[in-house]
Amino acid sequence: MHLSPMDDLLKTLSALELALHHPGSTLTFREFDALLHPDFHEVGKSGQAYSRAEVLNFLSLHPGPMPTAAHDLQVSLLTPGCALLTYRSVHLDTPEPLHVLRSSVWQMHEGHWRLRYHQGTVAFC
């Protein structure tokens, strides 16, 4: 079966996104570093803004995958070489499941998709 270009993009970006936090991820620090765009920044589910350096520092202190499940992944092409990936995640390491709406901007940089921006917003079900 042949995937449409948008289905192929969704498959590619979903795999990259989930590799960042999906249980069983075996990304090394170097591989994680390579997935982040040089101008990456994030707004976490707490509302706190984080720089690329802060995110990489956090990851160096907290190695290992986060117990998170993701679903309802959708992609929109913003411009050629720039796409928005949205989805819902559930943190499984809290007493009550924590649902988060997530948005990630992926940008083609030096021939590879790299995460340019990420935001998580707590969703009250």
C-alpha cells in the first residue's frame, strides 16, 4: 500500500516525536541533541518556558524514557519543510493519569526533520 505524502509525513514525524518520550525509547543524548533544532524552545505543561540548553540539561540529569502514551496524532504542513504535529498524551507515572495536549513544530534543517518548538497544555478531561 502506498502512503499519501501527508500520511508519510505523519508517519515520519510521529516516529520522531514518540522517540523523544515513548516508553522503550533508546535514544542516546547525542541522538536527542540531533533531533532538536538549534533554535529549539519549549513551553512545558506547567507554562514554564525552556531553552534548548535547559531541555538538554534536564535530559542529561534524567536519562531514560518517560512513561507516556500518545494518541490522536495529526499533522499540518505549514510551509514546505515546516510542519505542525498535534496530539494528546497521557503521563502514566502520576497517581491519576495526566492528559496533555501537545503541539510540535518540526522544521527541515540540513536535510533532516528537527524539532523547532514544542508546547504542552494540561487538558482537563
